[in-house]
Amino acid sequence: MSLQTNSQTQATESTSQCCTCAVNSMEECDALCTRIAIMVNGQLKCLGSPQHLKSKFGDGYTLIAKVASGESGDDDGVPPLCQRVERLFPGSMLKDVHHGLVHYHIPRSQTVSLAALFSTMEEIRAEFSVEDYSVSQTTLEQVFINFARSQQPPDDRERSGCCRGICCCLSNCRR
């Protein structure tokens, strides 16, 4: 029985129960859990709903844009688009460019929001021949990885607590 099926079975029995799961897939946590706890080195680092954790501990947004190829099949539109994105969103980091597909990490700031990113992309879409684009929030997986980076190797002392660095879902399982 999968985690989802098992959780749904428990949810139909009672809505006031709590189930604790150690999982390998943060996508399952995002879909099934109402509250998530992340532990590192046996210490609780955060607790909250998936959206709360992404908003509070997420480190920005992901922008992926597909620039139309020129008549000769080259990606002439990519460098000007990159210059504009870097000028409009200071601190943005180019992660990858491949066959006209541009992948940026845009850090969170006071002036950058999902709405601002979408409106900017709509404004510059025609100017740089952007065929398609997507803007997304930091994933729960990325939040977990950021916490996992702070994990220290165990020392000679015996560690107390469960789960050393494993994400635990505390949930009134959704139906």
C-alpha cells in the first residue's frame, strides 16, 4: 500500500488523528501533509504547513524562459534577455542556458514577487521573442535541501532524538 493510500485510509477513520511519517519524497509531503517538521541532527528546525515553509524558508523563485530561435537556428535573443533579467532583478543567477532555454534563480526581496515577475515577463515577452516561460516558487524539496546542507556529521557522542536529518510529516491527513 502506498503512502498516499495508507494516509487516505487513516483519514477516513478519524479526522482528529495524527500520523507521523518519515518519507523520501517531498512531493508526497507537499500533497498529503497539513503540517511538516524538518529535523537536522536530531533538532527540530521548522514546523508548519507546506506553503508556510516555502514562503518563510524558500530562497526565491525559478524563472525558465524559452527564446525563439533565429532564422539561422541560433539563439541570438538569449544574451539580450539575460542582460534585461539581470538588470531588472539584481542578484539573479543564471543556472543554465541550453538551446534557447534560459533558467534563472531570482532571489526573494522586498521588490520581487510572483506578480512582479509575471508582469515583467509579459512586458518583455514580445521584445525578446520569448515563446514560453514559467515562474515558480521554491519547492519544498529545495527548502529541505537547504536545511540538509546545515547537517553536521555525527561525532563520538550518542545523538538523542529520532530521524537525524529526515523530514517528518505531522498531519491530520487530508481526504
